[in-house]
Amino acid sequence: MTGFKPKMTPEQARRDHTRMMRFLALNALSGMALGILVTCGILYFDVAGMGSRIARSSEPLLPLLLIGFPMALIFGGAVTATAIWTMPYERLFAPEPSGRDEDEGPDAPR
């Protein structure tokens, strides 16, 4: 990535940051929902007998939290990290085109 940074007014920067934070929050929430969905799938399909053991437990809330909360955090973090990794900021920070045709090549006179 180049060191080029576009000049933005404070209002444009504020809108950009708000849009970016909303994008990251949406990805984090969708990842957490995916983690809860995977936890529900593990319990529904009774993987390693976990669903039946929790169903017979006298206190099922604690095992559900001990399985569901870390899964939600891990999936939320992974989806958010992927969203950060694939953000389209290279287009935003790309320098303006010079006005030359693309097929002239780098040795063409300006």
C-alpha cells in the first residue's frame, strides 16, 4: 500500500469512520450469530453426546454458556478479522489516474 492519503474534510472522515464501524459491528454480530448457530447444531446433532448430557443435567444453563459463549466470540472475531482483511480501502486510497491511456506503457512521453 502506498503512503498516499486522500484529503478529507472532518465531516467526510466522520462519515467514513461511522460507516466503517457499522460495517465491523455488523460482521461481528453475524459471526456471533454463526457461532450460536454452530453451537445449536452441535447440541441438536448430539455430537459426542453433548446434547443428551446437557438435556439430562440438573443445571443446563452453565454448560450451554460454557459452549455457546466461546463459540460466539471465536466466530465473531474470525468474521470480523476477515472483514478487516478484505476491506476495500486500497481503492479509496489509490492515487488519481494520470490521464494517460493504459496501453501507452510506462515509457510513453507525458
